[in-house]
Amino acid sequence: MYCPHCGKEVADDAVVCVGCGRSLQGGGTKVGQGRVGSQMTRRSPAAVLLLPFVTFGIYELYWLVRTKTEMNAQGAKIPTAWLLIVPIANWYWLWRFSVGVQHATGGKTSAATSFLLYFFLSVIGAAIIQNELNKAAA
Ligand SMILES: [Zn+2]
């Protein structure tokens, strides 16, 4: 078959054109663009604030892991959340998470701001960060 984008002849089962690098599976998405346009899931800041209390903190971990995964899908590079259970390394992880927040909010919430919010206010800080992420997703 021939590439619909550049006309180069490619294998019939090719997924990506060897000529122009574009996807041959409709949409014409350029390879390497990743999941641009994937959005952060909007969540209720009140839920982020209150659910940890009724779930004995489990929701808080869930929130950190979910938002981490979503921010990484947007190009942030936050390491595994297992670091959260390692003393000292959990500060490092929180910093990387905060850099991800800065990335996901397009710089509106700086890494330093979200780090301090979470470090000092815990779930209250998480609720504020969620509110900022919601604004960025809007
Ligand atoms: Zn092509």
C-alpha cells in the first residue's frame, strides 16, 4: 500500500510510514507525539480532602499514584510511588511529584508551591493542588 500522507510505498501491515513517520492507522498522528491532549482527570478537591479520613489514608496514596500516572502521561517524569514508603526518598519523590504539578498546570503552580503545600498541609495541600489541576484541565 501507499502512505496516505506522503505517498511512499510501505508494507501492507505497516503501522507507521517509514517515509514520513506518521501513523497509518487513521488520524495521521505523528509518532513520538505521545499522548498529547490526554487530560488530567478532574476530581473534587473536597473528596481529596475528606476521603483519606474515611479510608484511613488509603485514598491519599491512591490519589498520589493516580495523579502521578496522569502527569507522567503528559510528559512528567515522576519515579515510582514506592519511594513514598522510604524515609528521605519520600521527600525526593514529593519534589518530583511537585515538578509534575508545575508541568501539568503549565507553570501556574510552581514546584516549590506544591511541595510546601503538601509537605505542611498534607491532604489540605493535596486538595489545593487538585483544585489547581482541575483549573488546568478545564
Ligand atoms: Zn508517509
